[in-house]
Amino acid sequence: MEKKSTAELKKSRCVPCEGGVEPMTVDQARAQLEELPRWELVDEGKRIRRSWMATNFVQAIAFFDKVAEIAEDEGHHPDLHLTSYREVAVELWTHAIGGLSENDFIVAAKIEGLAEEALG
């Protein structure tokens, strides 16, 4: 994957992935994360993750509802984590290939924009 700007990622659409393609290398993922600096590589470079602190439980759940809308629209679904009643985290990877694809960064970029609005 060629590195894309955050604006390019936000304008992109996820492409269905049924496997059969190689996941990104750790170096490719690190390069792309330069555009999403608040996200981090986890699980030995196979996933990306970002955490936020919501004001309260209701705001946390409302954020997840909006993330779900993005995920459904893109056909690419993250893992959502809620701990301590208001700490939210999103984890992305392409299940079919067991690692990262461009789809993960597209959804991350869209969630990043949403988070600024939904969580302040």
C-alpha cells in the first residue's frame, strides 16, 4: 500500500477483503500511522488501536453508536472496548488476512474525525 494522507483516507472506501492478500508489513503500517499519530500498533504490528476518555458512560455509548454507523457503511468492523465506564478504545485489523490492510486505516481516519466531534 502506498502511504496516503488522512484526507485521502477519509475520502476512500473500504474494499471487501476475503483473504488471499498479504497483510501490511510493520514498516508499511508504521509509515501509514504517521498520518494517524494518536493510533498505535499493537499485537506485534497486526492491529492498530486508539483510546479516548469520554465525559461519561452515555457519551461513551453514543460514540460507539456513531462508530458502528461508520463500520456498517464501510463493511469493516472494529473491536470496541469500554472500560472504567467511560474509557473507550477502538481496535482495527482485517480479520480475513490476520493483519492490517488499507481498510483499517480508512476506518481509523474516519473514526478519528468523528472522535473530535463526539468526544471533544
